[in-house]
Amino acid sequence: MTSSHVLRQETNCGFWFIRDEGRAFEVNVDTYAVLAALVRGRGHVRKEGHRFTAGATALPQDLTAALQRHGLTPGATPGWDTVRLIPLPPNPPTDAAVAPKRIYFEITRACNLACRHCFNNSHFPLPHELSLDEILDVNRQAEEMGVFEIRYTGGECTRHPDFRAIVDDARRRGLYVSIGTNGVYSPEQLEWLPTSGVDWFIISLDGDRDTNDAIRGRGSYDAVMTTLAALATHPHLRVRLNMVVARNNVATIADVAQVAADTGVASLNLIPLRPYGRATRHMTQAMFSKADFYAFISEVNRLRVLHPHVDFSTTIDLLDPTKTTSHDRLVRKHRTCAAGIEACVVGPLGHVYGCSYSPASFPDTIDETSAAFIAGSLRDDPLATIWSESARWRAFRDLEEFKHPKCLTCRHYTIRCSGSCQIMAYYEQTKAADPDSPLSAFCDPYCFADLLDEAWPSPEGDGR
Ligand SMILES: C[S@@+](CC[C@H](N)C(=O)[O-])C[C@H]1O[C@@H](n2cnc3c(N)ncnc32)[C@H](O)[C@@H]1O
Ligand code: SF4
Ligand code: SF4
């Protein structure tokens, strides 16, 4: 039977993952133990030969109510056989989740577009990309490890010739399926994609028609509008827009926010341009300065008020009215971002790494630098082995090595910011006069905390 829930044990807590919502709730160790007993006893806790339901009273009331809303009533059998129990693995990492909560799986670098900013140079497939069997084996390993969500991306994942089979397999395994996609589909794709089993469409739109098409190619804006209209007729589907923001399109964020509001899109993710791939050839001059970034965040806040039904997310969001380091249903991004801690990337040749913006994204030109960002290859080791060996993940898990010291005393750290991004610090390091300085000497160039402090030297309510 396909599972609808995952109950996963962590070293110091547990997660109850609700597949249909793509959402995970953290529970403490005691609550996990009661829930695990209920799953094993199919809704009943057995003790000393008796069958009783004391578990219900040992659970927090709001959790019991939430369980019931999802068809899991302590003391009643139905529903509990749809919960897959993932106990602690033998050697869990101490500085990361026991397994990724989400895998970003780049199944191909083939793409129907060739965007000017594309950080991984997608258009043509790489030689020796993973075969269908290898891709399905990643799905299998993800299920076994208790991964919650698999996000197919690329390249353009929907162009993979076996995409239907890949999605079918992931759904059968109880994974929540999301796709990072350009939304430029043929009529046939528009027919089948909304009912393909994909739960969450994350579609790129980089501005109004002229601005978007200058980056993504003529006709792409209209194609996305057609796709959004088609998806809107399937209200159970979750839809997000991704917009890569820089000086060239910052003036059109309001237009994209309006599209989101008009088409019932639930969230708009604004990604500051990263200086990689084709962006380094065409667009580094468009990158935000610190002051630009501050102005951009102010604009995001203005739009939050204008469009209360759209959830806006971005990085270093120090003006966010909610105290959060993450607008995500799965990952928390507390002391650092999710890369290598709560999530990982599987590249098109089977490499496993923390962040697709890192030098690890260029598997055809691996050198000493990019190798430092790669934790392993699925062609050599299983994912569980790669994930559990923290020594492989120093670039993502060794915070002392890369977090800028000013983050550690910053009043925003872990409240509204998960701290300086090591990949952006790496980028700064490559440009620096003294590139031998340690990574922690370079702060994220988008950090505008000092500008904010000048504007509001002592904001109240930050709780620090
Ligand atoms: C590489 S694409 C793959 C998925 C799909 N083809 C698409 O365009 O949405 C993944 C995401 O990265 C974004 N992206 C591309 N180049 C970028 C860059 N230089 N900096 C930040 N994000 C970028 C894309 O706009 C997209 O939202
Ligand atoms: S950003 Fe997406 S759509 Fe554009 S070239 Fe890269 S992979 Fe293709
Ligand atoms: S110094 Fe900047 S990057 Fe670091 S925690 Fe503070 S706001 Fe975030």
C-alpha cells in the first residue's frame, strides 16, 4: 500500500510527515515513542498482553486533533497502516538530519530553453547522465531512508523521455513529488502533467513579458501564462513561482506578484541572482549591491501587504513580519541553510552535494575546488552511506569553517536569518585580493544588516 504518512525518528526528535500536504511536523522524543507504538500497534498501544489506547492521552491535544483530521485516531485501526515508520539508522550524522528531508534531483541538463542566467549552463544533456534504472534506484533509496520529498529539476525535468515513469515510481513509493520547471509545455504535456502525480509545480517567471522573455526566450512568458491557467483548473495542485531577481528585473517584481495573485499561485520565491554558469558571462553586472538588496527587501514587504494570500520568500529577509528563517513546510534553515543539513542535490551524473549553486554543479570539469563541495557519487556509494559520513560534508556542516564571525553575534541570526551563505562567501573569496584567507573571512555580499542597523539602530521585538 502506498504510504500517506511517514513517521521518522531523529536523534533528538521525530518528524510526522503528511504526504498530501508536503508538510512535516516536529515531535519530541516522548511523542515520537507514543506515535511509533501506535503505528506498530495499528492504532493501539499494547502493553503486558492488554490492548489499550493510553497513547491517546499521552499525546498533546492539538497533535491528537491533527492526527484525527488526517484519519489517524488513536484507539481506532483505520488509517494507521498508511504510516511508514522509519526508525533511527545505525550511524546517524550528529550535525544533520538523519536523512535528507528533500532531494533536489537534477535528472538531466537537457532543456528546451537556454536562459541567459542559467547557473548550470543547461540546454544540452551531459555525456553519461544517469540511466532510467539509476534514476529509479535513487527513488528507491529515498524511500528507504525516509526522505519526504523529491524535487525533480535540471535542466528541464519534464523533457526527460521517461519522466512519466519516474514520477509514477516516486508516487508509488509515497514520496511527495515536486518539480522545478520552466513551465513551457507542449499541448500534450499540458494535458498530462496536471494529472501526472506531480504534487507541487515550481515554475520560473522572471518578470513582465518583455523582461522575462529577454532572459528566458521569446514566447516563454505567454507559455507560462497558459500553464498557470491550466493548473488553476486543478485546485488540489500546489503552485509556486520562482523569480531570479537582479537589477535587470527588480522593477517588475510587482508584475510577477500580480500574476501570482491573479492565478491563485500560493507562493512567490524570489531568488537573488547567483554568479554561476551563464550568469557569469552575461549578468554579473546585474547583481544587487547591498543597498539594492535592502531596497529589494523593502519592496517585498510592500508587496506582502498588497497580496496577503501570496507567501513571499527569499534569502536574508530581515524585514519579514514573521520571525522566520524559512517559509518552507519541510526545512527549518535554522543555524545555516538546508544544504547538506536537511536537503541535498543529486546531480545528473549521480554526484551528491549540498547546493546546486556551488562549484559541484559542474561535474564535467571537477577539480580540487569543486571536489570539496561534492560529498560522493551514487555510482560509488549508496546515498545512506554518503549522507551519514559528515567528514564528506565539511563544506556544508562545519559551520565554524565558513560562517562569518559577525553572524554568530548578529541579532538576526537564527531569528530571521540563517547566516552568511558559504557559496556566496566562496564567490567573494575568488574575487578577493587575498584568496588564501579562510572562507569565514568573507560574508555574504547580500547581507544588509549594517544598513538596517543604521536605519533602525535598536528595533524592538527581536527577542535577543
Ligand atoms: C536551473 S533551473 C531548473 C528548473 C527549470 N528549468 C527552471 O528554469 O525553472 C532551477 C532554478 O534556478 C534558477 N536559476 C537559474 N539561473 C540562476 C542564477 N544564476 N541564480 C539564481 N537562480 C538561478 C531558475 O530560474 C530556476 O528557478
Ligand atoms: S534556468 Fe531552467 S529553463 Fe532556463 S536554461 Fe536553465 S534549466 Fe533551462
Ligand atoms: S550578519 Fe548578515 S548574514 Fe549573518 S546572520 Fe546577520 S544578517 Fe544574517
